[in-house]
Amino acid sequence: MATLNNVLKVIEQHLEFPRSRSTGIARRLQEAGLLPSGAPGVPPILDEDGVLDLVVALASDTELHTAVSAVRAYHAMTPGGADLSGAPDTIPNAPIAIAVLVESARVGVAEARKSQIAVSCNWRAVAIHKPDGSVSRFSQPGAHCAHWQSNGHHKSITLTVAAIADALDDIFGKVN
């Protein structure tokens, strides 16, 4: 069972996001309906997608009041910022690409476990770095992934896919 309290504990343990910050971000996502709230006497139960949304919100190093917009932006990210209107549904957006990569890591695919996910803190973008040197970039439709959309220095937080996969294994159990 993936109660919110257990998820926050495991995220702190594996990904080193402080629980105090994770609690605030989770509360904002719950208020917006992006994470379940539970009921009186019943703790909120998260699925894998909810955990990944929380991890991305934490990695985006956003202020509390912008956490919801960071997750909504993450859900809208497309490969290279392409407009996918009329495109086949088989083209994955950022949440699908990351979920598939993490699931591959959970079943032991070495390339997936060695991959990294960089979440931009200055603007809404995610990059998946694979061990062979290839990079898959996701951003808002219409944004050019090769040009940072911020003034000044770019800041991102990089997470290893193995750490995310290990956290999900602790939360949901090992995948065979």
C-alpha cells in the first residue's frame, strides 16, 4: 500500500528530498486534485504516476505556490516541444517516457538503470540522459529545447533512474 506518509519517507531516503519540503509540495498537489487527499481516517493512497509527479515537482525546485503549475507543465511536455496535435497517440509525452524508463529500470534493464533525468528549475523542461550519450528532451509545445528560456544561469536537478526505481520498489514492491 502506497500511503502518502510512506511515499514521503521513501522519497527522503532514496532521493534525499527533505520530508518537510515534500509534505508542503504534496499538500499543494492534493489541494489542486493532482494527488489524492484520502478521507477522514483514511490515508491518501498514491499510485506510481502520483509518486513520479511528486518527484518531478520536488526536482523542479519550485516554490510552493508554483508546484501545481510545474506538474501541469510536466504533463504537457512533448518531445522537443513539438506540437502533437493530430499526431499518433504512440508518441510519448514526458510522463509516459519517464514512467516507461523507470519501469524498465525496475525490471532490471541495465541501460535504463544507468540513465538520468534532469529536471530544469528555471523553465519547464525535462531531459533523459542515456548511458550511450543520447538525450531525449521534453518541453512545452512550441518551446525550443535547445535554447534555455531563462535569463541568467540554467539550473537543473539530476536524478538517477536507478534511485527512482529503487524508491518505487520500496513503495510498491519489486517487479519481476
